[in-house]
Amino acid sequence: MSPPRTLFMLGKGGVGKTTCALALARALSSTARVTVVSLDPAHNLGDLAGVPLGRAPVTLMPGLEACEPDLEALSRERAEGAVDLIRAGYRHLDALSLGGLADLVQHAPGLEEQSALDALGAFVRDLPPEDVLVVDMPPTGLSVRMLALPALSLRWIECLAGLRRRIIERRASIAHVRGRQEQDRDHVMDRLGAERDGLALLCDLFENGAAHVLVVNPDPLSIAEAGRLREVLRRLGTDAARLVINRGSGTHEPAGGLADLPSTVLPDLGGSAREPGSLDKLGRLLAEELG
Amino acid sequence: MVPRSLLDDLVAILRGEATGALELELAEMENLFAILVVGSLVGLPFPPAPVGLSILPHMEREVGVMLARADGLDDILATLIGRLKA
Ligand SMILES: Nc1ncnc2c1ncn2[C@@H]1O[C@H](COP(=O)(O)OP(=O)(O)O)[C@@H](O)[C@H]1O
Ligand SMILES: [Mg+2]
């Protein structure tokens, strides 16, 4: 099945990704079923929505669901799940020597990114194509690694699966010579296949399916970060769909490296930006072009 | 009586062979150590941790082979050192 229509809100911390994600999601929910997911470890979608959010989607208003999975808890579960399987499956291993392994593995580079991908993948798989998925992305560094991980992992999986195939063949021929039977299911190969399917879905979404929205403020630092994100998107073979200049005056000069992107300027709403009326105003402006 | 110098030569040759084998193992370990330390810096590829974590639970056999190799390395060294001492 095709994935839902997906929009990623990307940019430097504090530029207004969460605000734009919720504002856009609210606006789009008048015409479609919308899910807004925050993958930002800063957890402020729930604060902004005024509702405590977690892993399971919560209905914010008719047609709009929101969730904010805890990436640290997800990494922890992934690490513990693997260590439990090792404990159960490695017959000759001293169970005690595995104590503390989950702590180490949980913080291994890539785990947090993979947890964010897992959370995202569940929605991409389960939501119907007529639904809209708005993703409030983490700050630039984590976003970049998250966007790059599926393609990198896929290349590795291809390579490992190729080597694995040769190992399986060699084992089979040795077993044949000895007149024995090799077990016919190879769990490593099964796992590689399952990971490949999940990652291929996300790779395709990042590279072909989704709209990447770069959010900036009219300041050089946030614009530089958006430029960096655009570079990463291009290396993935795609590009940003739109530039949102949040808290812009409308008289700013075109941003370096981003000037050719279609842009939407959102006004600075001062201290009232978090109020529903303000979110609706920002949402209408965003939905005009992204609806 | 065996001439003193011949005995010395023989010991030197045996020592040389033993250290030759030792040096080979040492080089292997130094190589491995260097790969572990600088591999990722010079672009020696390692799969992303989540990929490894996903298949590791099903690699009891391969990890067994790896550990046996590591143990074997120690055994070879121990044997050689034992011979040299004797
Ligand atoms: N258009 C705006 N006008 C005024 N304040 C805004 C506007 N957009 C965002 N803000 C405020 O800026 C702060 C950061 O916004 P947020 O959406 O949390 O950024 P991010 O998710 O990118 O870190 C919040 O306090 C938010 O209320
Ligand atoms: Mg945020």
C-alpha cells in the first residue's frame, strides 16, 4: 500500500518547527485525517497542544491525532530486546557477562536515529494513503543522521546478505558431503530481510514520497543550517519542497543557497504565538501552499 | 661433547624460529588493534550499530567461531612461550 502524504518540518532548534507542524496539522485536518508526530527529543508538541502526549496517538480534535514517542525509551527497548534474545539464544554464554550490555548498546551511535525511524515507519506503514502525516523533526544534527541512516543501512544489508548467501551455500555443501542436513531457515538472513523491508520503505519516502519543508528564521545561523539540510537532501537524490521563513518581516533578502526555493513567510506573532487563534492563522498561511 | 658455539647457534636458531612465529602472531594482534582503533577514522567501514544489533542475537555460531579464534590466538602464544621457556 502507498504511504500517507508525508511532510517533514526540518530546521534549527527554536525556529518554529513544532509550532509550524501543529499549525499545519490543524489546518489540514479540516479536509483530511491528519496525524502529527514529534520526533524531537525536546518533547514540546504536548506542551504546545496542551495535552500530555506519548507513544500512542491522542485525538486533539476531530480528524487530528498527535503523538510524541520517547526516543530514549525506544532505544532502551531495542537494546534490551536484543540482549534478551542473546541471553536466551547463546547457550554457552555466561549470562552474567551480559549485565550492563543493554546500557552500553542503548547509547551506541545510530540507536536513537533508528528509534526515530522505527516510530516513523510504524505510521508510514499503517496510515492509509489518503491520510496526512506531519512530522516535527528533531534539531538538524539528529535529523541529518536520521535521513541518512536508511540508505547507509540498506547498502550494508545488501553487502551482508550477499556474504551470508555464500556462507549458507558453503554450509549446505559441507553438510551434503558429510551426509547431514543443514537447518533450512537462516535467522540472520530472515532478520536482514525484515530490516531491509522497513528501511526501503523509509528510503523511498525520504527520497521520493515526502515533502521536506525547511523552516528558518530571518537570521544567518538558522539559514545556514537549512542550507546544510538541503545539501543532505540533495545527496539523497531529493530536494526541499518549500522554505518557511518564520517570524519574517516580508522584507528580508533572499537566503543564500535557498533563494530558488518557493517560500512562505509567517509573521512574528509575539507572545501570542502559542494560542489556538495564532496557530490557526499560521496554519492557514502554511496550508495555502502545502495543503 | 658438543662444542659450546654449536649449542649457542642451535639455541639462537630455535629462538629465532619461535620469535618468528611469535612476531607473526604479534603482527596479527597489532594489526587487529590498529584496525579497531583507527578503522573508522580511515573509512574502514563498519555497519551501523542497529544493523549489527538486529542480527547479533542469531549469530551464536559465528560469535562462537570468533571467540574460538581469539582463544586460539592465546593458545598458540602460550604454546610458543611454553616451548621457549622449556
Ligand atoms: N511566528 C511566531 N511568532 C512568535 N513566536 C513564535 C512563532 N513561531 C514560533 N514561536 C515561538 O518560538 C519558540 C520556539 O518555537 P518551536 O515551535 O518550539 O521551535 P522548534 O520546534 O523549532 O524548536 C516557541 O516559544 C514558539 O512559541
Ligand atoms: Mg520543537
